[in-house]
Amino acid sequence: MSGMIRAQARRIGPGLLAAPVVCGITVAAAGIMVFGVWSRTQTLTVVNWLAQLMVIGSGVCVAVALTGDPLVEASESTPVGWRRVESTRFVLTALSGLVGAVLMFAPLHVLGLWPQDLGWMSLIAPTGAVLVVGAAGFATTAMTASTQATVMAVVAVWMFLALLWDPYVLDPVAQRGIPLAAAVIAVGAAWRLLGDEERNVTLARRSI
């Protein structure tokens, strides 16, 4: 198992895996620096939008890691199978996004610079968003094997959360609990789809 994780991490690439972490740290640093120049209200506005960029960046990393691989047919001919390959890549990139979200949130929360801060419970906002957007990428990849479709799905879900859901659903449990429940269902459906070897190979050939 550890060998497979290392192999998929190499396949994804250290740059792509590190991108969400670097992005999270950059957002936190930018928020702290801006606070030294602007008012707290202005800083909260900037942090709010920068945090959204971290979420969409994490989702795009998931999309890139999961699509465009010409080795689907080769993977399906081994005991490992394409489902385990894609699931491992999804977990690795999702964990990277979660680490980035934590590193973004923690210093800003401690300094009182996180928007609508309700204490450490507010950590569920960025981490949950990363998981929901990533799940959208995983599910779309399973359905289409298309990089373009996966990126579009990631962007669509991110826009829905940022513009239509989060501003109006203010209860933190409902705000992330409902989308996360939908994400779990989507991941489960994707897992079942990826178990169809013939379908995976056919989609991969079409996407080349």
C-alpha cells in the first residue's frame, strides 16, 4: 500500500501536491501583511476573497491529478486497477488541500483576521469547501474522464458555494454539513463507476 502511495505521489508530482499548501500559507501571509497597512474590516474582505482562491486552486489540483493519464488501460491490466489509482490520487490531493486550508486558517484565526470567526469551529468552512470541491472533481472524472469537464465542474461547485450558498446559509453545521453529505454521495457513486474496467478504458481512449 505504501509503495502505491509513493508511486502515485510521484505520478502526480511534488509541485502539484505542494501547490494547495503553498497557496494556504501565502493567503495567511498576505492577510497578515495587509492587516499591517489596512483596517481590520478591509483585511477581512481581502482574506475572504483570497481564501476562495485557495479553495478553487485546490480543486483544480485535484482535477489535474485525476485526468489526462494515458495509463488507464495499463492500470486495469494489473491487480491494482484504475479505481484504486484514482482513489489514491484523490486522497493525496485532498489531504494536501486540507493541510493548506488548516495552515491558512490557523494563523488568521489566532490573530482575529478570519471572516465570520466562530472559533475553531470555523475551520470547517475552508476544509469542508476543499473537500466538496475536490469531491466534485473526483465524481466528474469518474463520469467523463475529461480534464475540461472536471475543471468546469470544480469551478461550478466552487462558484455555487462562494456566491449562492455560503452568503445565505450562515449556520456553520448546515453550511458545510449539507454540501459534505452530497459530496459523500457523489464520491460513493464515483467509486462504483470506477469499478467498471471496460468503461474506464473506453472513456480513457475517447479522452486522448
